Amino acid sequence: MDHRGERRTSSDFHGKWLLLYFGFTHCPDICPDEMEKLAEVVDRLRASLARMGGGVSKGGKKEEVVPLFITVDPERDGVKVGEDVFIFFCALLTS
């Protein structure tokens, strides 16, 4: 389930580069720092794809880098909390 409460499956991400982060949102000491590092990696990968032809693969499809936060505490990390994490993470991205 994503941050909007919509069910997602592996087919939603077919052909995309995925960066997986396993964590929980009630983690004030480590997770925000690690998410900041992940955002920097996403920015760098997106910039590299842009330099290598605008992120377009040989097949003509646009390549995407998709960061996925997967909770290890689904009982506490509901949709509202996931939405807050999504907003926080997007604010860290520069591209």
C-alpha cells in the first residue's frame, strides 16, 4: 500500500530502478538521516541519467529512479504516517 492507501504491486515498478529502504517512521535518531542520504543518492542518479541522454533507454522508454520506503512496523505506520514521510522525503529531493 502506498502513501495514498492504494495497493501497489511489483508490476507498478516494472522497468524502473528501485532503491529500497526498510525502516519505520517512529525512528527519530537514524531514519531521518538515512532518508536524507537516500535522497542525495536519488538526486545523483537522476542527474547521471539526465547527463546520459535525458534518462531515456535504448528502447525509447524513460528510465526512472524510484525510492521505496518499506515499513517494518505496519501496525504503527499507517497511511497518514506514510503520507507525512512521503512529504518529508520529497522535500529532501532537489530534482
